[in-house]
Amino acid sequence: MAYFCVLTGDIVASTRLSTSELSAALDAIEGAAEALRPALGAAHFARNRGDGWQIAITEPRHQARLAVLIEAELRALGEAFSTRIAIAEGDGTLPADGDLNGASGPVFTASGQLLDSLEGPRIAHAAGGALGAALRLFDHLSEEWTPAQARAIAPMLRIKPPTQTAAASEIGITRQSLAQALASAAYPAIVEALAMIEETP
């Protein structure tokens, strides 16, 4: 067995989405993990159960950032897009081909069971504690994002974010509009909290 941080989720109200919209949502989740490589260590992504997905990473330091970025990338697609995220850390085993649908072990079980028990909050951690509390607050803040705010915050959540001028150019808005969107989305507080979490031994 090896040590993993596992994020298991499903798209909220997926039956209201078209096939193409659901595919775009799952692509956005996979893209969030890609955006944070290689800081996540060995990262694996899989789709399951139609609207379900799972990510397993070997470096858990940036797990909270990944969860927040996933919500940002989804909300950027529109207000109808959201996902639940259940996070657990521990031992697990991947098959030789790396397919998460064939993974086993306590961490995969814990993440899946947490997802099954989620009611209310969209993001939770099996260990609870300070990290679980921070994720609950991130969840609350991200629920209020508009698609425009989410589009502004997503590039700024990268491990090495662009300048605000570059980010504004990337998403096609003015730097002033980007700054306003970041402030209204609570980005300064979120990124400061993420830095504190990631500095914790």
C-alpha cells in the first residue's frame, strides 16, 4: 500500500445538465488537477457512476487548494455547476494500470463513505479538525461566487499565479474588473488561509 489523499465527488443536480454540460463539468475537474501539477505528486483521475469522479494524489499539501480550484472551475461554467467533494487521507492500493476504478484500501473506502454521508456542506474532510473547518468555510464562500468571480479567481489559485494584469488578459477583462471580482469573491482571505494550511508541517 501507499499513502494517498483521495478526493471523491459527484456533480450536484447532474440530471439537470445535458450530456455535453456534464462532460464539460468533469473535464473542468480534471483540468483543475492538471493546473496544480506537479505539486500534487503522482495524480490520478477517474470518472465513475455517470456523474461521479475521483482524484488520488500522493502529495496532500495542496488538497484544500485543489478543492477550491475545482469549485471555481465549475462555477466558471455557470451557476448550475457544482460538485460535492469528500476528502480522506491514508493507505491505499492502485492497480498496475493506475485506474482508480480498480483502487482499494482504507483511504478509498473512507472517501467514498464520507461522500455518501454528505448532507448540506459540499466539501468535507474525513479527519475533520482545523482543515475540515477551513474547508467548510471555503465551501460557504465559494457557494456565493458568480461565474464572473469564479473565472477571475481560478487562475489566481494556481501554485504560481499570474500577475493580475496577465490573468485579466487571459480571461478577457480589464485589470480593474479582475481586482474587483477577486475582492468580492474573498480571494485575499482565501489565498492567505491556503498559504497557512500549506505551510503547516
